[in-house]
Amino acid sequence: MPLSGALTHVLRAAGEGDVRARMRLLSLIYGDLHRIAASQMRGERIDHTLQPTALVHEAYLRLFGENPAGWENRAHFFAAAAESMRRILVDHARARAADKRGGGRTRSCLEQVRESAVIDESADDPRVFLDIDEALREFERIEPEKATIVKMRFYGGLGMEEIAAALGISVRTVKRHWRYARAWLYRRIASEPAGDA
């Protein structure tokens, strides 16, 4: 992992449009982005049209599109990268789910929320991933800070200390919000009728 001070400097320059900084940034963070992508795609079907490398490239292009954001630090950037990858995977899951009907997926959603530190969107039914995403979007409207923690943890694979540093709050607060968020998501998904279409 690159030194955070040097990386922060390169992130800022890249966010301001410095093309050389963007190229340097990609070489500094590629391994970490690939790790996040591989984590998000863990268990995907072998013939999936999107592989971790392609996911990294597409997310990178989205991050540095027309209006690149200014990132405060490493954790902030990786949270944004994880969110970008999540959106790409949601788009792919929606496309896969278009022809699916019925099926009891509530149990699979509950298992992922209860047992995982990282969401596995692979499931045989892509709607599991979409259901979790929908619940998270609802939670974000109610508890935006706590939802940010969930995204950084579930989708970015960031540790509690990294999340605390990125958000400027204590690790204890992150852990408390994390427990609350997972319980809320679990209750929300459990309240859905099993097998809804």
C-alpha cells in the first residue's frame, strides 16, 4: 500500500486534472483497486461478462470522467472507488435480473447482511444484490452517515480504523454505527415477503 501522504498529494493533483498525476495514481493504486474489485466479484459465475480488471478500468474511467471529485485522502478515494464499482455491478445485476421471476431470495439477503463484511453480489439470483442495494438506498435517505459506513465496509472492504479516519470519527462510533446499520438492514430485508417478484 502506498504511503498515505504521497498518495494524498497525487490524488489531489489527479483530481485537479493533472494527467501525469492520474497516470502515476493508477500505478500506485491499481493493486488496491483490483483487490476491491475481486472482493466485490467473489463468487460471480465464471462466465460473467465483467471481470475484476474490467471493473477496475470502468470504475477508474467513471471516477476521472468529466467532473472528477477532489479526494481528501486514501480512504475517501477508495470509498468513492468502491461506490463506483457498486454502481457498475448494480447496472449489471439489473440487466441479469430483467428476465428473472419469483423465487425466495429474502433468506439469501439476510444471510449476507448478517454474516458478511463484504457483500457478495454473485448469488444465483442477481436480485439478491439488488434487494440489498435497494435496502441500503432506503437506509441512506434516513441515516446518510451510517450508510456511508456500510458502503465503505461492504463495498470498499475498508477496516474500521480506515473508515474512522476517513470520516473523522472514533473507531468506537464507527463500530456502533456499523452494528446499528446491519441490524436495520436485516430488519428491513426480513420484513419483505418471501419470494416477492
